[in-house]
Amino acid sequence: GSERHCVHKLIVIIIMALLAQRLKAIQDLTDKEPLASVGQYNPKVNEIFEEDVFGDAQIKAKLHGSTYKLFRKSVETGAALSREVADQIATAMKEWAMSKGATHFTHWFQPLNGTTAEKHDSFINFVGSTYNRSLNMNFSGRQLIQGEPDASSFPSGGIRSTFEARGYTAWDMSSPAFLRSTANGKWLVIPTAFCSWTGEALDFKTPLLRSNEAISRATIRLLNLIRTDNKATSAASSLGVEQEFFCIDRGFYEARPDLQLTGRTLLGAKPPRGQEMEDHYFGHMDPRILSFIQDCEWTLWKLGVPVTTRHNEVAPSQYEMAPIFETISVASDHNLLTMSVLTEKAKDHGLAVLLHEKPFSGVNGSGKHHNWSISTNTGENMIEPGHSPLENVQFLLFLAATVRAVSLYGDLMRSSIANPANDHRLGANEAPPAIVSVYVGDMLSKVIDELTNIDDADKIDSKAVQRGPSTMQLGVTALPTIPKDQSDRNRTSAFAFTGNKFEFRAVGSSASPARPSLVLNTIIADSIEYISDEIEKSLKLGEPLPQTLTSVIVKTLKEHKRAVFNGNGYTQEWIDEAARRGLPNLRSAPDAIKEMLTEKNISVFERMKVMSRTELTAHQNIFYEEYIKTINIEAKCLHNMAATSVLPAAFEYKRSLKETIDKDIPVQAAYMKKVDDLISELIVATDQLKEAFLGDSEKKIDDEDLHEHAVYMRDKVLDLGMTKVRNVCDALEEIVDNKLWPLAKYAEILYRK
């Protein structure tokens, strides 16, 4: 009896400790008010924009004219900087940074774990001996151009052994340096690429920069073929990233071990109200959240990030921020910076930002919509219909190249957004399905149908693709006639044309933008090169240029029209139709990651000089390992929560029922049995889950076959073991006394600010 009493006392202590944290989070909400952006607010945005950026204006002002021209030439052409010029730039950069309070510098890079990394070094240097020395603030051209962080502890995917530690960072001159700060000081941040001692890329930035060069080469080659008046000498892909995220009170975040350790809730019953009222999207923003986002905006503007849009998203506690388009490498850096600022600033406001793709079951997940296009250095957008017939033929060539890229390499696009978090999001609640297709809208779809159903290229009507919207009347005298776009927006398409860009909607909210961007650049550059090859072949046969261009458009679209789909991507009919068309349906990350190393996909990366077979193999290994490790961590966390939080609460609830329930009344006896059965189910389910992630996953799976290991973790640990534990925990949450439930509930987390 005394032993049972001690066990009961221990259970009560555990429950009360966890419950106290949940109740404290609720109680503390009454004292929380919107926090002012201390020292940041300035109504004149133009005066503070890029205040903390060592950009073109600062470089031009601090360098001699000839030195500045050499720097610009290096940025635009990739020409090497001399040691003398590098030293001058480094000195100017150091003086600027120190004048604003910086004491340290760092090479900021993007290792293959999807985050950013940095090592801080001070400008301090000593001159003289121990008893006769003076402090000298030093920053050389060599320190600017190259760093040497330890590469042994970053993911390499087998490129190097753990004991091979040397790695290099190299200054990315196309992305300006900037300052970061805390209350205790500032440091200079230099965007860099990261590679191994043997020269392979160990980051996402390096292949992204290579892919952008591939886009430039392919675009200029095609323009020179089709236009005698082409003045563009380079091109680059542009990117605008719509960043979605959840933002909740920090007290609730700290009351949920799963949110802290995995970024998502591993259990939690659906609340009485989810998002079915459709009243959160574009709704009035909560004052605490608005204050927080405004604080982020002022910080980001000073860092040169052109954030321009903010609004409530569909799910409760879900929001979005979006910037103006920028060159793709800078846009990628700025998105990573945005995620960092959001996470840091949330703490100041007593909030927590969740960047996970699916932090809550039953409501929308979060994406990072990639708005992608190609522009030349003369400012012309290749993904926009024009005013003249030639401009429209040019647009159709780039459209045909894009359709071909999706048709041939949809599997690569799917692999570029594959991670365990995004698997929970794809295919429902406005996230695109796992099948990658192109949405082009009714107008372009009609054009494509006409093109692919004619035999004579001379019959093509280029006026059918004229730029500029039509208008629509709203039937109210006080309301104006408004422009009407040439196509609607398809929320179920993975890759949608939206007037002057393509929107890759399937990218996950936590992902590095560089990974899907480098794939898009690579496969579309390859298709543009294919278009140029076909044009050159036809011209060599003596075909006139106009007929050649339209013939290539018709041929390419006929061969790859299978990738075009304007319907509802959520339906079973589309799944069946996609299978008939031969489009891959890669439902989970392991299936998608496997496709990275087909000969077709290796060939396109090598042909475009973006990634080698060795680098692709490394990426595949790393993505498999990320998948396996993520699910293993989630499984351990869920097991711990079920065993040490849910089960004790359920047992205590059962004990309290025994004292009040009348077993002679059938309905009460049945209720008691229901509680007993759920407790027994949870004990069995937690034991099975533990056996799955501690037993078979370590003993029976061959570590050499990462795909098999990932599939095991998906099928046995995630889909079977974790799902079973969650279902029982959620059923218990719906009946256990609210005063005993130890974890913050969905209704509290999502609706209380």
C-alpha cells in the first residue's frame, strides 16, 4: 500500500509540474501588451533602408574610381580581384563597419544542413612584443576573400572523412556584406560560398551561383539567335519568396516539448474550431503580432531586405511576409536572413515563430512560394508576354522551354522540395500535390492547344499572346472598371504561371530557397539550350528564321504538353490522368530523393556545369540522413511525451473516476472501460514505437542502403508507430479532465495571444 501511495504521489507531482507550465502560459497572457520597436521606428523608410549594408553606394564612395570599376567588373564577369584591390576593399569595409560599432567579422555560409553558419573573428591585432605592443585593428584582402572554417562537423554526404577537416569559404561578391547586432555589439557579415579542400561544393550557394551562370549563358545565346537588336550581355533568374509561418505565445511554445525539439506538435486533439470559418485570412492582425512584424520590418529594411507585404494567412496564428523580387542569390540570402530575424525578434516580443511546414494537424501548413523569372541586364523579363509579334514569339520560346523542363525533370523538382516536414503538407489544404505539373491559365492553354493542333507554322497568331489585362465591370456605379488578368490562379498547382513569372508553390516554409532555385535554374537553362540547338539545326538547313522559331515552339510543346494541367490537382481523376501521361507521383521524400541519381538527372547537372556526380551523391546521402534522423528524433520525443506526460495524466484520471463512478450503472461502467482500453492501447503502442525506433531500425536495416532505411522509418516508425501513439493520445485528450491534462492544447496555442 505504501509503495502504491508513493507511485501515485510521484504521478501527481509530474502532472502538476507540467500542468503548472500550461496554466502559467495562459495566466501570463493577461499581462502581455504589444511591444514597441525600441530605437528602430523611423517614418522615413528611405532614410534607413540599407543603413546596415555595405552596398554599391558605400563601395563607390570609399574606393578610388578605378578600383571601384575593377570591383564591378569582377562582380559582373567573375574576373579575379588582385591582392591590392582586395586589400583596398577590405580596408574600406572594415572602416565602414567599425564606424558603425562593429568589432568582429564573419564569413556567413549555407552548409548542407539547410541552415546558415558563421564563425566570428575580431578585427583586433597586436604589433610589438609582450611588454611593448600596441593594438591594431586589421582586416586584409585575404581575410575578406577566403576563410577556413572547420569542415569536419558539417554534412558532407561522404565527400570527405570526418578527420579531413579543412574547408574554405569564398566571398560572394554578388551579395553585399551587412551588419548584425545585439544589445552588446555589432559584427560584419560577409556572404560566402563553402567548399572542401578538394574543391567540391559543401553548400547550396555554390551550385546556385553556377546555375545562375547557366541561365545567363543559355538566355543570351538564345536572344542572340533570334534577335539582331539584342543588347543584353547577361541574364539572371529573379526570385520573390512568400514566407509563411506560425507565430504563437512563447509560454505555450515552452509548454510543448515537441515544438521545442521538433518544430511541430506530435500529438494534439483537434480544437472545436479550426479554420473552417474562413475568417483569419487577410483578417485584422492581432496587435501583438503586428507590433512584432513591424519590428522585423524595420530591422530587415536596415539590412536591405525589401519586405513589402504582410498579412494573416488561412490558419489561425499563421502569417505571411513577402519581399520585392531580387536576383536569385541575393533573394535566397535575404530569405534566410528573414527567417533568422523572425525567430530572434519573436523572443523579444514573448512570441515564438514556427517555420515548420506542418506544426499543427488539421489546419493549413506553411509554404515558401517561389516566384521565379528570368531578366536580362537591360531589364527585360523573359517570362512576360510582349506588345509585338517578335516579343510574343520570344515569350513562347521561353514558355516552351519551361514546359519541357517540367515534363522531363518534374522528378527533380519534386526532389528539390523533399524533406520529412513537407511530406505532412503536400496534397491538402491549399498545398500542391506531389505530382509536378504546369498551370498556364485559360488564355495560354488555348494558345498551346491551337499551336499543338496545327500543321503549318505560318498559321500561328502571335497576337493571341498580347501582354496586358482585359477589364471587368463590377456592376456598381461607384466602383471603377478594374483590370482583369489573363488567367486565374490555381492553388492546387505545384508550378503556376502568374502573368510574368512562375510560382513554385510546393516549396516548404523551413527550406533553404537555394535548393529548389538551383534545380529550376539548371533544368530550364538546359531546355533553353535545347531550344537554341533546334533553332541552329533548322537554320543550317536553310529554313527562314520566323518559320524556324514557330516550328521549334510547336514541336517542343507537342512533345511536352503532358506537363500542362489547369484543373484541380487534389482529385483522384488527376492522379489517374497524371499516371496515364507518364508524370511521376512521388508521394514521399524517400521516393523523391531516390530520383536524384538517375542518369538523366545526373547528366543535366553535369551538362549545365552545376553539380558533379560526386556532389549529387553527397546531396542525396545528406537528404536521406536528414529524413532518417528527423523521424528518429520525433519518434523518441513522442514516446517520451506519451510515457511521461500522457500516461500519468490518464492513470490519475482513471483513479479519480474510480472514486466517483458507479460500476452498477452500465453507461458509467462502459465509460470506465473506454478509459481503461485507451490506457492499455497507449501502453502497447508506446512499447511498439520504442521497439521500432530502438530495435529494428538499428539492428536490421543496412546502413549502406540509406533508401531502405528511410523507407523503414517512413512506413514502420512514422506511418505506423507514431500514428498509432498519436491517435490514442488525442483520444485521451478529448476525455481526460482538463485540469489534469499536462500539455498546452490546440485551442489555447492557436487562439490565445
